[in-house]
Amino acid sequence: MQNSDQKFSLPLDDSGDDFSILADFMKNGSEAGGSVSPEGQLAIDVVQTVNEVIVIAPMAGCRSENLELHLHNDVLTIRGERKPPIDQEVDYFYKECYWGKFSRTIVLPVEVKVEMARAEFKNGVLTVVLPKTKVDGNIPIIVVEE
């Protein structure tokens, strides 16, 4: 049995432009016919403390090796896949759970220190902690009289 209390680092890609995430999705997420394969959307909570932005995402049925996280500038992308626990043909009475590939892209509300980002996957919940960049919110504006 595999330990689900795994910590891992974010693969950071700051070499591309702002459209690299979309281009990567279109390249890797498309079928042979040119149409984009459907993905589920991940439910998240985004909270902040004085020093950090924290993203919390419950992912029942997902394993850490099926997760992919990318942080580029102020955009965090989480991708993964949930495998169904029953791998044989069955008839459903109710089918409310989403099984398959999912993704979520979040525009972060404040600037963060990309190099200090960390993530933890424990008991089926992904927690991404992003330290805030200290920015003085009081920028003086000089009034020039003509």
C-alpha cells in the first residue's frame, strides 16, 4: 500500500510566455480529430493569511503520481486524473462522482514568491502554500501643479 501523505515540489516553468499553459493544454489535451477531450473541473478553496495564499483542493480517488502542478507568474494550474475504484463494466443506480481527467487554473489574487511555493497531498486533500511577495500598498502619488 502506498503512503498518501506525500509532499512534493511544484514543477515551475517560467521559460515560456503567458500562453504556454493554454498551448500545452491544446497540444496534450486534444483528440486525434482536433477536438478537445472533456475534463472535469476541480473544486477549490483559496484563502489567505497575512503572509501566504493557500489553495485547498479535495481530490478523492486521486493519487499523487497522477497530479501535475504548474505555477507561472500569477497563474496556478492543477491537473490530474481520478481512477474509478471499480474497473469492470457495471450498471449505475446513481452516478454523481466524476472519474477521469480534471484541471483547474487559478489566477492568484496577489503576487507570490514562485521559488518558495510548496504543496502537500494528505488524506486526499491537496494543499498548496504560496508565500506572498511583500508589496507596500501605500504608493505615494505626487500631484504636479501646472
